[in-house]
Amino acid sequence: MSTLNKKELITGLAMLAASVSYMVMSYQLPGHQGVDAATVPVLLSGLLLLLGVMQLFSAFASKATVSAEPPSKEADESSEQAAPEIIEPKTVIKTLALILAYMALLGSIGFPIMTALYLYLQFIVLTPVKQKVRHLTYALIAVISSAVIFLLFREAFDLLLPAGLLNNFL
């Protein structure tokens, strides 16, 4: 088994373990009739479980494909030319820093502002270096997404997210 397949297999198993433990914790939340505080965690754990299973199938399918094809010089040359893009460690570090800042400031600043700010900055971090950053588009998507999510939770699910600085206006 190649190193890549081992990594995919380990990732799939980790996702399965995380999703099962998350699902167990989700079902321990107190519940009511209809949509309640446990609905979203149960849905997310189910989706994570599905992704873990898909990751495992992907690991085993790529193993079968690799072992079924005999090595050839042409295949080696084409694989060298079509090398996948490597994610820079700086991008991962910036993303982790953004997540930590989001979690630290969510309570005091509030969900709508922090989510819009996080999404905007994350879009900039994930924009390829060769591509121009589209500030207006990113800002519009971030603000609209944040507002829709906040209002959806507040009005449809009847769950209050921290409003923070906007507490007096909402």
C-alpha cells in the first residue's frame, strides 16, 4: 500500500471515529419536538460519517486502480507533468489562526460580525496567488451568508446566536 493510500485510509478512519463520537454526544443533548438544539449536530455528524465512508471507499478504490495498472514509462512521465498543486503550510497556519481568532472573539463581538469577517478573510487566504483578490465579491458573499445564517437560526430554528455588539440593534 502506497503512502498516499495509507494517509487516505487513516484520514477516513479518523473521520469515522470523530463522526461516531460526535453523533453519540449529539444524541445526549436534551431534545424537544421538531427542530431543537440537537438537530444541527446530528445532521453534521451524519454528514461527517458519510464523508468518512466515502474517504475509505476512495482509499480502497485508488489502491485497486494502482495495483491493476502495470507501470510504464509513459505513465511515469505524464504523472510527473501533472503533479497536483501542493497546499502551502502558510495557508494552513493562516486558516488555523483565523479559526482560533473567530472562536476567541465570537462571544464578545457576536456571530454576524465575526462570521462575515471570518468568511471574508478566509476567502482572501484561499484565493490562489496568481488570481486577483475580488474584495467586493468576497465581502458581499460574507455579509449575505452571515445574515442569512443568523436570521435562519433566529427565526426558523428559534435558536439565539450571540449578537455581541449588535445586541442593541437586533
